[in-house]
Amino acid sequence: MGRTYFVEEAIGQYLSDLSTKLKPYVTGLLIGQCSPQRDYVIRAVRTPPKEDQKEDNITSSTLASIDEEWITAHASQVSRMLPGGLLILGVFIIATPELSKESQNTLRRLIFSVEKSLTKRRLWKPAEVDISDRAALQICSSTKKVVCRTYDVQDPKSSAKPADWKYQSALSASWLALGCTVNVNIHIPLLATSPNHDLEKNTKNGLNRWSKQIEDSVFLINGQVKGDDAELLEGQKKLRGNTQSSIQFSDVKVLTQLSQGSSHRSTATVQVCSGSINLKGAVKCRAYIHNNKPRVKEAIQALKRDIINTLSDRCEILFEDLILNERPQKRNFEREYHVLPQRLFVRIPGSSVMLCDYKFGDEADGEIQERFVEMLDQSVQAEDIHIAEEMSTGTEHTHDTQPKQLMKATLLLKLQQNMGMVIAVGVAVFASIFSFNYFSD
């Protein structure tokens, strides 16, 4: 038996509008959530046209002209804008009847290409219970006939399986939200053998180790530890009929284990290092889960992945920004400070779910609005942009030419100053300050 996709009703109208405006074909992404029983599609987003391509004039009459790399790059950008619980569920194509025979092979190729790209960026490993089927939606622009199939992205030889595509109104209007603020204090040594002090690579390695700590953390939902298979709303059902907000949001506390149990042996490793990176501060994290008797383990898994993704994505965005600006390397200063982007949220029309983005301090609201139109084909009003973190995040690289003893003292002093600032401000506005302290001999 194939999978069933429950689809937000507004998506049907969106796809219908695309079929009348864009010829001979248009591609795009399907966004939603998997669950053991059913899958949910809450957004469909067309592939943005390239700058040198007019929206209403695709000259080629074959699907061979589809730019796989462009579609994959779009998927990577969109994935950053998805909070915990949401993922790219598949790819759609709307094409004329003449192109229908080519469409399925094209969809299969795009699905595997997109999934491969997204998997490379993840710092978490899929769980055994994760659904690996992805949707290939084909729509005829003339007859409006919809054909939905799935492919198992874990199997390169996977063949198409039929799937049901069912529209439903107000599908995600009352989804459940979980939120938490996670304090981060990551120390990443830079080995002396590391070529050119590859900050991006070393940062990713450090985040990879930290992500394992998040995976092993204890999560308190509204102050309670709940069993994995318990219903998320267990004990709250009697509140139904009261204020909706009282049962739609769960506050989560994350308790990171300080040490391993006595059964684990540990060893110390001495390594020659030429510097270090300190990533420090607090992040706002959020996850959404369907309201069809969700289990605690589904919700916690979604939130864990959001915690890991949001920190990884910010660092990735920062390094991309540094490369684009091509700032000259400085060698004679003691400390280099970079600001990481703040997280913001924007609600999906007709849904309780919010999508996210990241904003540098010097970016205007207009730039955020343009990005939502380009990446998600969604118009956003300035007043609908909700900044999750009041203070800008930052990275700091410190180059120190002092003797080692003084260098160590400077490091400790700086950490103490930063800790005091984060604690003092965090009580009031949930500070989101990050620092990269980079020391070199």
C-alpha cells in the first residue's frame, strides 16, 4: 500500500495558477512533515527563475533544459527556512501533455539530487523510524490531472510507487509548537597541522561533536519528563475548549549531560594547537508537529534537529557572507569580531506554522521580504516579521602575539566577560551573542 499525502487545500489553487501562467513547464518543491501514519504537505514553492530567464518564456520545449543544480541550490536555501519538524517532502512538475512522458524520469532525478545535497549539510543522522519516501508530483497543465508517486531515497535503485494525494482544508491551522532557548558554549581547538586554519571546516567538526551532546540531552516538556511513546498532549485534553493557545505551545527545557556514566572509560588526548574558536551564546529554537495524536518522541526529535540546524546554518551563512565580501586577511590584530545573523519567524497564511530566516544587523526588512518572495514565493509584510532574538549574534577570532601564559589569561578573562554579559542580558531579552575566539602563536 502506498503512502497518503494530506495536502493543504490552498496548494491546489496555487498549483492551478502556476499551470496557467508558466509554460511549457514549471518545477518546484513540496514542504511538509512525515509521520508513521501519513504525510502532510503544507507548502508548495516554485523554483525561482534565473536572473537571465523571463518568468513567462521558457524557450526550450524539452525537460532536458531543466537546471538540476539550480533546483538543488534552491532546495538548500529553502531548507534553512524550515523550523524543526518541516522538511522538503518532494518535487513537483507542471508540464504540457507533450512533456508528460519525460516528466517522471525528470522528477526521479531531481528527488535524488535534492536529497543528496540536503543530506551532506546535515549534522544529525536519520533515525531508523524516519520515513525515506519522497513525493514526485506530476500535473498536466491542460487536463489538470494529478499523478503522485514516491521514491525511497535510501535506495538508489528504487522504483516508483503510487501514492494518494488528498486535499484538506485548514490542515495545519492547529498544529502544535514547541520552543526552547538553548545556551551554547563550544570550544573548538585548531590543530597546528590544520592548513591555513580552515575555520569553516574546524567549526563544522566542532559543531558535529556538539550535536551528539544535543542528541543525548534530556528534554523537559512543560517541566516534565515524558515517555517517548506517550502522547504529546496527554494530560492536557481536558483543557480543550479553553484558550487555544494554552494547549498549542509547549515550553521545553534542554538539559545537557555534563559527564558520561561510570560505565564509560575516557582518555585524555594531547594535541599541538595553534589556536582555538569559542562559540558562545543562546539560540531560540522552534519545532512544529501535526495534531493527529503526536508522540513525544516525534516532537523531541523535531526540536533536536532544529537546535542543531539553526546553529549550523548561521555559521554556514556567515562563512558564505565572508567569501562573498572577500575581506582581506588581517594578521596583526588581536581580536576579530563577526556578527552572526539573528533568527526571525514569519507565519504561513492560514496556518499556525511559522517559517524562519536569518538577518544580519545591517539588513533592512525589505531584503527579508524580497528573500521570502524569491525563495518561498510568499509576500511578507514588515509587521509580520517576528525577530526571535533581540540581540545580534556574533563571532570573534582573536589573533594574539603575547606569550602563552598571558594568552591563556586573556582567554580566561574574555570568557568570563562574555559569560557575565550573556547571563545578565539573557534574563531580560534572551541574548543571542556568539563569539569565535581565535588564538595563534
